[in-house]
Amino acid sequence: MDAETRHYDVRTCAVTPGEVATDADFTVNVPHGPETLAEADTVIVPAAHDADEQYGPGALPAPLAAALARVRPGTRIASICTGAYVLAAAGLLDGLRATTHWSACAHFAALHPAVHVQPDILYTENTGPTGQVLTSAGVASGIDLCLHLVRTDFGAPAANAVARRTVVPPHREGGQAQYTEPPVPAPRADATGKARAWALDRLDRPLTLRDLAGREGTSVRTFTRRFREETGVSPQRWLTLRRVDRARRLLEETDLPVERVAERAGFGTAASLRQHMGAVLGVSPSAYRRTFRGLTG
């Protein structure tokens, strides 16, 4: 997708158009009113004001509730960060899985008990009463969600082009609901950084705990403890997630047979790849490729 390509007609709207205040030190000039929602194919609700985070089920202010009522059945609707509060108060998340900023998840769950809150994932996707409904965690996770929308609508090459232009990863851990996995925390120290970098260059080869510990000059026991402290997961789990990540990219971006994908991702056999992708993502390699590339194999 080059800089001249426009796949979406984006319109920003508010209950009352004009200058809209934010919780930060700036305003947003919004040119359109709520009537725009009646024409939308996708509606994205940004992070909410603090006041919006106090509205329980069915308690949205009448103007905002009336605006959301303009959304046509079947319209795709998504929230960024605490925008999930608005969707929940409108009843759009009842009985569905949803997420929001990690610091708000406990409050969100208590305020909206009909919503199945998922605090440890980047974004969710469900089919709700009005159609497809998605929620994202923090604001950065909203970028992941939007890249997922682009990938779903126009394929992996388009999403990868957008990611390159905006200098973000094209596919982070977390995806639509069946593809979600708790994100690995950013390392708090760097006692195992050399081993992780070394392993990433050799994912297609057999790697043992002794190999990894040897790169840092520590015992297996010490290395395992430090690794978990830094990343939040065990070395074996980290390797599995990184290999699934590589397999995902190969399935999205190449026509390699599943057997070759399994070899290059470090799983050895197609059966092992299917087992691990099933455990992490809930789908087979072939099903994943069909979803993101529209292929039959």
C-alpha cells in the first residue's frame, strides 16, 4: 500500500461538533455530528473521559445514547482503551469478552458485571447483538487493533505497509479473540538479554536450557529464575511463543508449505506446529493462513 492509496474514508464525529475538550492539554476539532454514525461501516470509540468511566449499564447520558443508537445493525464497532466503558454502558458488550487499560480492568469488571473482562490481552473480537465488536487495552494496543482491522479488510501486505510507515510492529502478541495470548512483559533487567537475542537468531534449531544458560555464563537454575523475573514466563514458554510468532509471519507472508513453515519456525514437524498453534491460538496453521491471506491451503 503506497502513500497515495486510501482504503478508508475517515470521519470524526461527536455529539456536538466543534472543539471537543480532552482530559489532556488540547482540544480536538470535530467537523461532524452524530448523524455520521448512521452511515458508518466501522465505528471506533476513542479513550473515554473520566466522567464516562462512571456510567453503569444503561446509564449513558441521553445525547450519547441517542448518538450510538444511530449505528446500524451489523456495523463493526471498536473501542480504544477506556472507550470500552462507553460500549459497556450502551449494552454493546453484555455477555461478550472485552478488555480495557490494565489499571481500569478491576473497576470496569465491577461496574459492568455482564461483561467478561479479559485483563491480560491486547484486544478482543466478538460477534455481538449489533455485529462485530472489538475492544483494545491501552492506547498502544489500539494500534494493534487497528492494524488487525486493516489486515482483516485488505490482507497482511496492506497491514505490514501501514506498520512500516508508522514504525510499529506489524503483529504483536494478541489478536482477535481466538488468537490472543497474554503479552510478555517488557524485561525489567537485562541479565538474559544476550541469550534471548542469540535464541531469536536460531529459532529453527534445537535449543536447550543449558544452551541458553551458557550464553550468560550461569547455571540452568539461576538462568531460569532470572529469565522468569525479566520476562514473566519460563524460557520454554518464551521460545514457544517466539516460534509461534515466526510461524504466524511465515504463514501470512509466504507460500511455504506448512511442513517448511514448521521447520523454519523450529517446531520440526507439521504435527508439532499444529499442536502448538492450537494451544496458543486455538486454530490450525491452514486455518490461520486462510484467515489472513484468503488462501485454501
